[in-house]
Amino acid sequence: MKARVYLIPTVLAEDVLDPIPAYILPAVKQCHVLYVENERTARRYLKKLSRDIVIDDYKWTPIHKAEEPVLTAFRADLEAGLTIGILSEAGCPGVADPGQLLVACAQEAGAVVSPLTGPSSIFLGLMASGMNGQLFRFNGYLPIEPGERVKALRRLETETHLTGCTQIFIETPYRNNALLDTILKTCRPVTRLCIARDITGPTEAINTKTVASWKQSPPDLHKIPVLFILGH
């Protein structure tokens, strides 16, 4: 029997379950084993989905960075024909997520891979930004070293002005303000910047302004989940 792998979305904002479709629960209940980024938060999430879920009925395997021992265990579960669930820490597995390495293994093994719909900050932020959704790039985290960060921002800004490609990136929440300060000091006044804060959460705010406009009243983004989007 072919193994099946469900890519199970989770919440972006803690305890906000509204964006999670109803068909996620039956898929979770079919799983024998769960590969998760963080077992503690994954357990809490599933219990909020339904009190009927018996958490200890599952075999739990942390993904970490999908090191070789994890991939070996995953291949063994595929060979056993198990139904496997992969859960990200936030959003959709395989998108800006170490789960993609497990999905690659599943594809190589000929397993049935079933991606399930759920909230993705990358796509929700892009949708609400008003920027080019025909050509865009997710760049993950920019360099931490100040000089390299400035170089990266200038490269992304130049590309978006030359090609129209929308540039999307993120930062660790406690470094958001430092990144914003660098953006405002580095980028051209006419460059558009979307700051998407707490997407799907109670304090959600998604605003697109020019760099010049943001400079007049920069927001405090400390310890808030934020997606940054550059466009022209």
C-alpha cells in the first residue's frame, strides 16, 4: 500500500483557528505519525482543533532541520505504508519551511502527497499589499551583518525597479525595528514598502506606503510577526 503524506497547515496567530478549513481535522485523524517543527505547540494546536483527538495515539517526530536521522526515520515510515502528517510551526508545510526536505523524500519514494489549504503569511501579505503578484520572490531572512544587509537591500530594490519583481522577506521579531530602520535609511524614497503585521491575528495591519511616507511615522514592530514587501 502506498504511503500518504498530508501537508497540514497550522495557525499564523496563536489560538486563531478561523483560517483553518474544516477538512483539516479528518486528515489529521487519518495519520499514524506526525513530523512537526515543535512538538509542544503542535500538540496544543491539535487539541484546540478537537478534544476528540487522542494526542498520544500518534508517533511524534521532531523535524528540526530535517537532518539525516529524521530523513531515515521518514523513509522507514514511507516504506511501512503509513499515513504521515507534516506540520509547520506556522503556516503551510514546505513553504519557507524545513518540511520541504521530507516532501522531496516522499516524492522520490512515490508516496501520495496531499497539500491541504491553510494560511500562508507570504501569500496573504502579497495579496493585500497591492504589489506585483505576477512576479515575486520570497527571500527568507536577510543577512544580519549590517554591511551585508545593506548590500542585500540595495540588490533587491534594484531588481524590483528593473524587473517589477516584488521582493518579500522576514526577520526574527525582536530584530524587526532594526531591519525597518535599515530599510528606511537604505532604500529610495519612492520605493514602496508593505509592512504586514500579525497576519490573521487580532492586531493585524497590512499597509503599503512609500519609504518617504514610512519615515514620517515608523511603527514599533518589536516582537510582532512581520512580513516585509518591497515594490516599485
